[in-house]
Amino acid sequence: MLLLAMDTATPAVTVALHDGTAVVAESTRVDARRHGELLLPAVDRVLKEAGTALDAVTGIVVGVGPGPYTGLRVGLVTATTFASALGGVPVHGLCTLDGLAYASGIEGPFAVATDARRKEVYWARYDDARTRVTDASVDRPADIAERLASLPVVGAGALLYPDAFPDARGPEHQSAAALAALAAERLRAGGEGFLDPLPMYLRRPDAQVPKNYKVVTPQ
């Protein structure tokens, strides 16, 4: 097993390589505006650090979000393109929030919240670091604060809104290393719990065609 994992659903452009037992190389850079520019160099850097080539990879792991429209698409398109170039190796989709939950190592109930912009967070509840018990949602922090009042909340979304989430905790950013480790664990257990490599959009994109715009092309 040699898994190449990546996630661009958050400001972290993160890549890791996992041999089925441990992470052998990883790279994470936080830059919300340069996903497309940073991802392929990160993949190249991770492969070089591990001393291997892309054609040795036996599976791709990718975070499917939730996340903003443009950044999320970068990782998913790259993952599916790599899989096709490698002769159809499997692509294992995972909820981005699950990677943060797994990295937290928390054993009791908690929640994960990432920054959704527009003064909102993407969030979900967990029974433990491996078990999500709600679908991912997007809400204003104040609207869910009472529901999560007794729980630790992990992630950048929690740290941005301490009034709503007083027990905010790290990790702040997504890690492809955690995503790869979770995927390897699920594959060893039989391969259940993966998602199709399709973007998890919970709302419409920020960029939209203006209404009533002036037509300048000839009629």
C-alpha cells in the first residue's frame, strides 16, 4: 500500500504519502489564495522526500470538503487526474472534517468547525476521533453555540469564534498526514467509509453571474 493523500478544502494546501503503516513524507502550507499554484509542487516535494515516483502510488486519498468552491476543486481534480494517469488506481474520498477529527485524538464527544467565510463555519459532531455522528453542515457560530456548548470544538472555525466556542482546540488546520492515516486504517479494516471523489458543497459559490448585466455582443 502506498497512498498519496491531499486536501485543498481549507486554507491548508496539504499533501502526504503513507505506506500503510506510517506517514513517510508530508507537506503543508497555509495559503488560502494559492491552492492551484502550491499543490503540484507539494506533491513533487513529498515524492522526492520519500524517494519514490508517482507511478509507485497504489491509491489516492482526497478531502472532499466541505470547503469553498475554487480551492476544493483543485484537490479533487488533481486527485482524479492522477488516478487516471496511473491506470485507474482507486480514489478514496474522505470528509475534510474527518481528517481534523482524527488528528485531534479526542476520545469523547466533540465537534469540528472550519472557517466557511461569510461569518459561518462548516461543522459536524463526533462521538470520538473516528466516528462522525452528524452530516457536515454550514451555520453561523451563534446559531449552533448552544447545541455545542458542552463540547470541545476543534479547528480554525472554532478558534475564530471563541465567544461561541469557549472550549476551542487544535489542530487548527487540516493535515493530509491525518487524512492518509485514517484512510489506511479504514482500508485495513475492509475499505468501508469512503466517499466518492465529488465536491461537498453546502452552499452556492461566492462568484456568480451578475443579474441584469449589459449585453455588449452584437445581437
